[in-house]
Amino acid sequence: MISFWILGAEVTNLGEFAGFGDANILTPNCCAISANRMNTESPLQYPFAQLPSPGETIEVAPGVSWLRMPLPFALDHINLWLLEDGDQRVIVDCGFGNDATRALWTQLIDARFLKAGVSRVIATHHHPDHVGNAGWLTRQFEAPLWISQSEYLSAHALCDGAAGQGRENMAALYRRNGLDESHTPGILKGRDHYRKFVPDFPMSYRRICEGDLIRVGANAWRVIMGYGHAPEHATLYCESLGVLISGDMVLPRISTNVSVPASQPEANPLRLFLESLSRFSALPAQTLVLPSHGLPFRGMHERIAQLTEHHRLRLAELLEACETPKSAAEVLQVLFRRQLDSHQILFAMGEAMAHLHYLYEDGALRRIKDETVIRYQRG
Ligand SMILES: [Zn+2]
């Protein structure tokens, strides 16, 4: 496993994304800029500099423990959380569905840390590093899976390549947005990735909804839904502890992947994402944020301002580039300014389309469709 610190995964874009179970990581200039700023004079505070060792936990708030699981790609790790529920625990997110992660879960079970059992498994959203072991864990503990309806159905659709979630649909959408035909075989090659790393996704669930209060031991966690990264991503806020389990919605050092999904070619996920971020601004400034990647931190309002500015700058650059008609494929170099490999291009296409769609719906760009390619032009 490559070290998180050596690799510098914190200056990379979040590459885990629906259907890209073993995806590479995109490293756009835009994210490096944002991270560099934070490296020099970060307004964020990181109260827990020490990382949990593999198979160990660190308590970050009364009754809330942090564990870290490996990821077999450049993002390197995911943070998972255990909440005390009487003698039992609630698991929040499950880790990637591979042997390495299951071995660490087994270590925790054998160490009797989970000796009294698990009352529930809560998943923030359907991406493979979050639900990869949902089937395995719920079976191990005979515990129910708590997840939003959209995320539950998305996981099953991706497992089955149904509901427009198949790679053929993605390849067609990206071709329509200017991606060269030569990338199609690479896109189709990944058609089994999701099922491979999310084996045995549960066939039943307990639905969680916006505003739900989930009682866990002495605490109540309010569900705040976020949009734009996944269809109905749950975050959990505990007012009495001053803690937000933010999933992938608010990350300290990397920007969350915001992509147009293949099943929603007209989607405007960037608008959804920015609106969701603004809702988190209503939480207290001193909230301890527990993100899925990176370190727990305080300074959420500052981080939200950084992320908002990051996207505003990208939109301004795209607007300038679209003085002449451009497809999503033709603006990749504007957004990412370096050579992208075949996997990275897929994430980049999704992100480029998300930004173009935002400008189009805002009235700043017009959409020009010819028989083969969709392009955008200012005015
Ligand atoms: Zn995600």
C-alpha cells in the first residue's frame, strides 16, 4: 500500500465515482491550486494529527470512533466511523469490497471491539468504497442496512447495469460530448467493476430521509442530504456533540467529484452540489467535520468558501474558453492542463460536462448540437 503522505493524495481530485470501482485518481490543476493554498496558510484546524493504525480506532468525540481502511488506488484510504449504541456499535460506511478491507474488519471483530455486535450499518452513499462490504457486514452481524432510497436503488442498478447505468450509455454520452471513439473500448472494459467491488449488496434496507433524527445511544443524529456527488448522499449531524459526518460532501484537502451521470444527460449536478454546500454553512462554525477522506477538521465555513471559489474560478475559465464553440472534450485542457490517461479522462469528462451544464442553465452559454457533437458557446 502506498503511503497517503508520500503519495500526496490530498492534492488529487476525488476519483471514486459511480461505476469506477478501481478508478485512478484525477489530478487537475484546479485541485492542486486549492490544496496548495491550504498547505501554506490553512484556515482549517486538524485536532487529530495521529492516524488510526490499520484495524485500530481513535475516539474523536464521546462515543464516536474513527477507523481507516485502505483503498487500492491513489486515493489511498477511506475513513469509517463507529458510534456507540449501548453495548453495540453502529457502523457508518463499510469500506471497499476486497479482501484487504474484510481482513481488517475481521481483526476488529476478533479483537472483540465489536463483541456485543452491531445494531445497524449506515451508508452515506452507494460508491464502492462506502458500500463495498455492506452485504458482508450486514450478514456478519445480522444488522440492517440504513441508506437513502436513491442510493440503495443506484447500487442495485449499477450491480445489474440497469436503469441506464451501463457503460454503453456512458460511452455514448461521452462520444456525443466530443470524446474520441478510441476511448470507447476502455470505457466498456470497466463494465463489471462496480459489481466486483460491491458484491452481494443487500436485498433489503431501512430508508433514511432528509431531516430524520437517528437515535444512537445517548445521541441523536440528524440526516442532512447532499446532492451533486451522488443522488441522495446522507450526512449525519449531531448537535449535542457538535459533529458532522460529512461523507464525501465536504472534504478538507481534495475537491469532491461532481459529474454528469450517464443516466441523466441533462443533469446540472454542480448547481445541486453548490446548493448543498451552502446548506452546511448553516451549521455552527466550530463543528467537528468527519470526512470520508483526509483528516477530521474544524473550519467548515472556510472550507466551503474555498470550494465555492474553486468552482467559480473554473466556471470563469470555461466561459472565456467558450468564446468559440467547444465540446466537453475540447475544454478538458482548460480545466486540467495536463495529459490525462484513459481512466482520468472519464472523470474529467463528467466534471467538464457538469461545469458546462451549469453555465448553460445559467444562460451564460448556448448549446449547439450538430449530428455528432454537442458544443457550447458564450452568449
Ligand atoms: Zn463518493
